[in-house]
Amino acid sequence: MYLKVGDYVFHKHYKRWGIGVVVEERRSELPGGFCYVRVDFEDGKTRVFDNNFRSNGCCYYAGIEKIDIPIETKEKKEKEIKIKIRRIDKGNNKRLKGK
């Protein structure tokens, strides 16, 4: 299981985190280098996991499971995320204008 940007996941041991979306994927060009993913969860926190299946600390072994979400649900989630980003941007603009 190799996670890519846009994949939806959940953690088997921490279900209270909710569904997560992979927002960043990094891998080293050097053999044996780091390979990780950054995941935004519904609880509002971003967590980083090892994405190298050969590693003992791989996200799969840590409890991360990839889930397939129907297209309608995926589109709804993407809209919700865009709305949250707009709210954050508006809040930042207000703070900047007030200074």
C-alpha cells in the first residue's frame, strides 16, 4: 500500500481522529532515504507517517488503512475542505486589514 496525495485513510487504533486526507507526499531521491506522507485528519490535526512499506515504521504497520470513498462522498468532502480553507483565508484577511 503506497499512499498518494488525495487518498483517504483512517487509523485503526485512533478512530476518534476521523477520516484523513493525504495532503503531501515526499520521497528521497537517494536509495534508502526518507519516504513520508502528511495527513490532515477530521480532528483538525496534521500527522506525518512513514510511507516506505519496507520500513518497520511504515504507516500500514502503524495502523493506517486506505479507504475507497464513493465519488459523491469524495466530492462532498472536497467541497467541505474548500469551504474551510475559504473561512481560514477570510479570517486571515480580516486580521491583516485590521492592522
